[in-house]
Amino acid sequence: MSTSIPANKKDELFNKLKNANTAFQQIYPGDRTERQPVHTLYGGANLFKYDAAKAWD
């Protein structure tokens, strides 16, 4: 049993994937570059309180 993709099928498969990925990118282009986070703060749930953002400022 062969587990590799024959060359002629590989080209067909990759062309279909390229077309599908291009169509997906046109519909869902991803995050805008001007809206990137400046930093990320990780803390446990036990540290979270209603005023956590103000307290960590």
C-alpha cells in the first residue's frame, strides 16, 4: 500500500487548495494591522477582580 500522493494528483490537489485558500482570504482577510495589541498581561483567574485593569495600570 502506497502512502504517498502521485505527482499528477499532487499538482491537482495543491491547485485546488490554492484556489480555496485564495477565495477564503478574499472573504476573511484577517485582522487589520492598525488594531494590534500593545502588550498582553497574563494572570490567573484568582487574581481577577472587577477593578483589575485599573489596579494593573
